[in-house]
Amino acid sequence: MDSAIVTAMAATLGSLVGAGASLATTWLSQRTQRIRANTEWRLGGRQALDEGFITEASRMAIDALVRSLEKPEQLIALYGILGRIRLMSDDEVLRTAEEASHRID
């Protein structure tokens, strides 16, 4: 084979390998960033949900200590948040939230 052909083939093959590696690296980086962003979004949602539950449960617990719960419909907000916890949180968090809710009502 002619040395010019071998040189051209080596350069072409090297360019293809370099481009493929660059594409693979870019794809992996973007995939990792997307997974991280999704995880951070879910974590932020869970934190807001837990914060809402703690706030509402604390308000209800103080209300129950001061006076008997006169209007059962006051529990609607608490159980609404508990329903969202069922959708987003793991079993241990759900169990703890349900125990807290049952102590209040």
C-alpha cells in the first residue's frame, strides 16, 4: 500500500474515534446533569411538602392541646398534605406522618 493512503486512513480513523469519544462524553455529561437536576427538583418538592406538613401538624397539635378540636374540617389541610406525602415519600416518612396525624385527631 502506498504510504499516503495509510496516512490518510490513519488520520480519518483517528478523527472518527476522537469525534465518537467527544459525542459519548457530551451525552454522558448531559445525562448526568439531567438526572442530578431531576433529583434536586424532587428533593426540593419533598422538603417543601415536609415543611408544610410540619407547620400544619404543629398548628393542629397546639390547637388540640389548648382546646378540643371543634371543627373536624380543620383536619382537611393536614390530610391533604398527608396524601401528597403518600405519593412522594418513602414508607418510613409516611408511617411517621400518619402516626403524627392520628395523635392530633
